[in-house]
Amino acid sequence: MRKLTLFLILALILTGCQWFDNDEIDKAKFQRYSAYYTSIFDNDRFVIASQYYDLEVVMNKIGETEYRYDVIIDSPKIAMYAIEIMVVENNITPEAASKMMPTIGIFESLEYNLIPYQVNVDKGYVKGLIVSGVSNMPSINLKIMVLWRDYAKLQVTREFFDINKTYDDGTDIEEPINDDDNNGEEEGSNP
């Protein structure tokens, strides 16, 4: 009986230590999120396109007044390891943010890698990454940070993008009909 009690106490202590470690890990991840948020907001050097991968932003209407944007990164030209992506919407400062900004690779325990012409999801080598968010406005400004490491995870590269995107439902805008157009007749001609 004593051995069973001792075993249960030891198991509870070990479980308690495990919870403590998880809390510390979560705290470190949130600190990294906060540091990235600040660096995006404070950054003043943005690139238009990357020479290392393709980046595209797509916007879709998902409700009467809701729009979803997707930041898509694929077609890597170099090996990119431990990728982390964060998006800040509409220049919302960290202090004024009422929601978490979209991220990938920061809070997950899984590591994402992009390697040209290689896909093995079980090992973390993906074809592309998508970071999504929801807005109630059809136009949005996105500040995007893409961070990755080299194979040895010693060199870190960051790129920052500043992209404005507006929802387009695909309908053509018709030109207004102007009655002063003389219905296509040349000026000065008599019928």
C-alpha cells in the first residue's frame, strides 16, 4: 500500500512539473509573438516580392459583412526551415489589438519547412503555407513577416511585406450611359 501511495505522489509531482514546463513554453511562445508583433509594427523597410518564394494574398467573402484573407506562400526557390509567419491587420498597434493576429509556426509544436520540389508532410516538408484571417471590411492592409532559418538553424532571414488588398467579386463595372453621347453619331452630322 505504501508503494502505491508513494507511486501516486511521485506521479502527481512529475505531472505537476510537466504542467509547469508547458506554462513556461507557452509564455516563451507568447513573448516571441509579442516581439514579432512589435518588430512588424516598427519596421519601415518592406519588400514588394521575394526572390526566395512566391507570396500571394487572396480575399473571399464568407458572410454578409465578413471577408477572409489568405496569405499563401509556396514555390520555394531555396530550402527554408522552421518557418514562422505573422500578419498584422490595418496597422493595429499591439496595445490596441483586441484579437490575436494570424500566425503560423509560432505557437505550434510542429515545424514547417519549404524545400524546392520536396513534399513530405510527416517530416514537416510542406508544399506551401496559408495564414488566414477574417475582417469585416472589404479592403485591408496587411503587414506580413516571413521568417526562416538555414539548414543548421544558425542563420535567420526575415522579410517584411506591406500589402493592400480589396475584395473583388469578379463582376465588371458598367460604364454609365450618357444621353449627351448622341448615340454614337458624330458631332455636326445631320440625320
